[in-house]
Amino acid sequence: MKVLTLWTYSLFISADIIMQLDDVVSSTISGPRVEEAMWRSLRWLDRCIAAHSRRSEQSLFPIVQGGLDEKLREQSVKEIIKRDCPGYAIGGLSGGEDKDHFWRMVTLSTEYLPKNKPRYLMGVGFAIDLVICSALGCDMFDCVFPTRTARFGCALVDSGQLNLNKQIYEKDHRVIDEKCICPVCKSGYTRSYLNTIVTKETTACHLLTIHNVAYQMRLMSRIRQAIIEERFPEFIKEFVSIYFQDKDIPVWITNSLKSVNIEL
């Protein structure tokens, strides 16, 4: 009998990018448990590196931990950099902490991580967070949000979400987003049709999932293109304006963008 450990399993699944095993604690707690988790994650990282035999085929990303403690997170980043991995993940955030703490910990992490390697922010999926955190130096993201919100009948658009359960969409014969090039919008599925089936058929979930994932991918493509064309600040201002419309822009967004010299 052979024991299947995390270290060997991560090789067997043949993913292009594999993550170290880390000790994740709630982002809303503090104290000795956070420090314990940070050091344990570093020890586990070393074991992952030692077991990583397919380096030419798989990229192993370590994960920055440290909770909301600036000193611990800084220490975690500095220790991880010593391992010289092909990319780095920022973990332990987007777990219910105040947004002001969230963006500051993201910034602290990206300030220390090498700029010539991918910086992956884990568990972040709201469109506004993708835009802001891209400005703060993050390159990659993952989240269940686009698929989860699809299961609740919500479609993602630049102005936020369309809750297609609502009665106002019963006679709305427009597609979800006229600018969208996803198969759902291009095929002409209307808001009215989706409203009719959203609580009755799993087809609605499938269609909204396709649209939402396509929306997120297109958003990141637009961000990337704006950066290449050196108009990213203008893109952010326009996106924030559409997203919030006549609502007040949260202070954390204003402050986070000011930190990278973008004034709304």
C-alpha cells in the first residue's frame, strides 16, 4: 500500500500551476493563531518544494499569509521570496475583513513581491475588486463568485448585477448585455426569457454561468489592453463611474486608488 500525500497528489493531477498547502485562518481573527499559521505554512512550503519534481512542467506558487498583521504579512512575504518560486499567491484575505484592511494588506504584499513574476490574489471575484486590485499590482485572480451568483439568477454587467428573478425583467426583451460577445448574448437569449425559467429550469443557471464567466474574462482582457495602451487610469475612472452611477463611491476605493496616484 502506498500513501497518497498532498505532495505526490499535486504532481499527479498535472496542473500547470499548483499551490502549496497552507494553514488558512479567518481574516477576522488576530493573535498567536495567525502567527502559528504563517510559520506552519512556510514549513509546509519547504516540504512542497522538496517534493516538487516536475518543475519544468508545473509552477509551484507559495502563498503569503499573516492575516491583517502588517509585521507578520511582511515577514511571510520576505521568507517566501527567499524560495525564488516562479510566481506568488496572496492568501488569507477576502474573508469578511473590512475593505480598508483588505486593500492595505494587498498593497503591502504586492510592494514586496517581485514585479517580474505573476502575483495571484486568491478568492477575489467581484468586478470592482478585480479592477482595484489590478491597480494595486495583482495579475491573477480566482473565485467562485461568477458561477455562484449565476445559481441565484444574477447576471454580471458593468453596472453591477442584474437580478433576473425580479418582475421588472418579465417583459424586457433585451439580451443581458448588448456589448457582450458571449454565446448567451450573441444567441439572443433575452432577460425576459431568463426571468421565465430562472426559478424553474437549471438551463438558466447554465446560461448565466456561461455569461458571467465570459464577462469576467472580458473584463480582465479590457484591463490588460488598457494597461498596454497606457490608459489604465482613464479606464478605472470610467468603470467606477458606470459601476456606482449616482451612488457614493466607497472611501476604501478612493483611498486605495490614491495610493497608486489615481484620483477619481
